[in-house]
Amino acid sequence: MSGIKQESVARFKNKEALVGIVGLGYVGLPLMLRYNAIGFRVLGIDIDESKVVKLNAGQSYIEHIPAEKIAQARQTGFEATSDFARAAECDALILCVPTPLNKYREPDMSFVINTTDAIKPYLRKGQVVSLESTTYPGTTEEELLPRVQEGGLRVGEDLFLVYSPEREDPGNPNFETRTIPKVIGGHTPSCLEVGVALYEQAIDRVVSVSSTKAAEMTKLLENIHRAVNIGLVNEMKVVADRMGIDIFEVVDAAATKPFGFTPYYPGPGLGGHCIPIDPFYLTWKAREYGLHTRFIELSGEVNQAMPEYVVGKLMDGLNDRGLALKGSRVLVLGIAYKKNVDDMRESPSVEIMELIEAKGGVVAYSDPHVPVFPKMREHHFDLSSEPLTVENLASFDAVVLATDHDRFDYALISQHSRLLIDSRGKYRAPQAHIVKA
């Protein structure tokens, strides 16, 4: 074992290392809390100065992460900064930055590249750099490797490079950072060894694979598996609806089979950072190899069509009541991408709102987790969450249930909505004013 590698591994095992986390969002913040909780000093680095100020003041900007946990971390060695020069102090640099798609549905690698460029002047011997952002196979080798070696450091000897995809599920009480197994691939065997030493302190089970590419592909398979199955059940929803069959009843019945079936439920489209985006990373990279991923792309098409399907059902429901969508007041319930969180990334609810507005409807929303519509990269509404009262519900021509938060009073909603479009299967018993979408 080389001296540099030996020292790096020892620093993680002895918890002497300073762990640097770049990007303090839904992935980086829980990881920070985990390393802090087990006795590591953690430095958080983010370009967003407002996040840095809040964290250093012991405040949180993510609903399911309480401020008390941030305040406690501050008292036990956590600090946030926007100064990338401080990367030099860190023994590990874990990159948890966004990897969205551009308007052509191609990977936008600017956050990963800009972050790597920002830290590369401060890299030194003995550090491990880990990318956690979801991306296409080859990113670590093609984009990070040449950049981190620009200053003369050799990866595998002086510096260690790994890819270990995030597996956060915001708002899921059954799992936490510690209990979710961590996949990791290294650029060289030495890189892998140091990377495992970094993560095995904080995660109960670390799963090694043969390369960074294999780790990158693992993350894509996990999310494409989900996207394809949701695409399948969304397509079956449309067929079942035409046949007068309740797809939720069918999925529930099929789920009683104790082998060979996993229940996936339909909805208004896919949201979150991973499921709607990841398939496009693979389809884009596959073209380089002369391959056309028809199966994956088809599921993407089906899922992308769901917001329009929901709005079509809304228009049909209004039409049956002698109303046009144009000029109608429509309340969208739930604008986070999944229940019980405040995460708005890729939320199909926002697309539903935009479609309603584009067709002349007057749109409002109610979401107990999102009091004010946030600034987003591509969407903007100057709206605040509407209170769910008897009078307010009754004042709208239609209500669209887009995200089924537990905090909604579903009996109140059903009782006082004139027309209710249910895209989540919350109302199983047929009612004249409820349209299933």
C-alpha cells in the first residue's frame, strides 16, 4: 500500500479527516448531518450565499430536515462556506450538484464541470474526490479525470477519484442515509480502496463495483427500472379508463401475487431529480455507440404525456358541466413532485398549471409543504398556497388532485369541490363530481 493511500485510509478510519461536501441540497445536507453525527468535521461548500448564511445561523431550508439538526451540527464542527479555496483543507470532496437536462432533453453537465473547475486549483495529494450526481456512464473518466490531473497530480497515486451515486428518497421515514446501501466505483483499485474507507464509516453497507462506469450505469438502471414500470402502468391506466376499469383496483389486486409482481401506481407524470431525467442520460450516451434505446424512450414519451392527459380529463369534466377551461378557476392540490415533501424538482404539477394557464384557465394552488411558489429554473408563478376552507374550495370551478399529501383533508375536499380531478386514485368509490385521471 502506497504511503499516500495508507495515510488517506487511516485518516478516514480514525475520523481525523475533514469531509468537504460541495452542493448543500437534498443530497448534500443529509450526508453532512450523517458525517457530523459520527464525529467527523464537515465543511459544506455552496455557490448559493443565502444557503451558506442560513446554515451558519443554524437554519434549514429543506422542510424534512429540522433546523435543530443544523444548529446541533454547527455546535459540533460543521461550517458552511462559498469560498472554494477552502477545498484545499478537505481530505474528501464529495460533489452533490444538480445534473438537469437542457431544453433539447440533453444532459446539462455545466454544474459538474464548473464545480470541478472551481476546486481543481486547490487539489492536493491524499485527497479523494467523489461524484454523487446522477449522470451518464463515462462522466467521471471523461470530465473529472482530466480536470483533476491538470495540476500534475496522478489519479490513483497522488489523488483518488470515485463515483458513488446518491440514493436519497426525501420524506421516506423507512430509510435514512446510514441505512441505504452505497454503491461505489473507483478509477483504479487504489481509488476504490480510499473511497470505501471514506463511505464505510458513515454507511452500513458499501457495495463495490469494478469501475466508475459500472457505478454510473447502476444508478441509471435503478431509475430507468422505475421510469419504465411507471410508464407501463400509466399506459395501462389510459386503456383501463377507456374500458371503464379502475386501474388502481387492478394494481391492488395484482399486488396480492406473492412473487413476480411489484406494484407501481400511475399518476400525473414523473417528478423529482432522477426518475424523469435519468433515462435521457442513457439514451443520449447510447447514440455515441450507434444504439437507439427504444424501450426507454417510449416510457419517457408515455410519462411526459401524462400532464396533458390530466388536463384533457379536466377539460372533459368542465365540458360536461357546460363550462370551458378558458376563464374557469382551477385549484391544483399539491405542487411538490411527491407526497409529504417540499421538493419541486421536475414536478408534473407545475406542467399541469402551465397547461391550464396556456388554455386560458385561472390557476391557483394549495400545498401545505410549499407556502410560496419558489423560484425555479424554467417555471414561474407569482402565487402563494391557498387555504383549504369550505368557502375557498367551493369558489373554484374545478380542483385537480396532483400530489396526494397526507396533510390534505380528503373528506373536506371531496365534499366541497364542484368538480374534482383525481390523478392519484385517492377516491376509489365512484362519485358524480369526481373524474379519475
